[in-house]
Amino acid sequence: MDESGFPRCQKCDTGILLPLSDYGRDGASIRYKAWVCSNPVCGFNIRIDNGEISLGRSIGESYK
């Protein structure tokens, strides 16, 4: 754990895993839908989509 209370990235051991939230189809909030490493060089991420866990998908900026 880091001083912030968030876990350290197990891939690079430099960054911190930061939680991201989103909204579902019906507008309900989904807390901690994804976790991303704060180290931009690392790029590690884990997501939950429709009940499935995905690791390491490429991440990019949303234009919505």
C-alpha cells in the first residue's frame, strides 16, 4: 500500500493503482470499474466489462 491507501502496481512496482468509476447502461454508477497504473510508461490496467475481467487492454482517451 502507498501512503494514499491505494495498492502499488505489481507490474512495475513504481506506480500506484488508481480506481476509476463509470456509469452503467441504466445510468447507475459503477464504483471501481477499472484500475490503472499511475506510471504512464507501465500502462497496466484491469477492467470489469459485463462481468468479465480484462487485463492489459490498451487504454486511450475517450472522445465522448
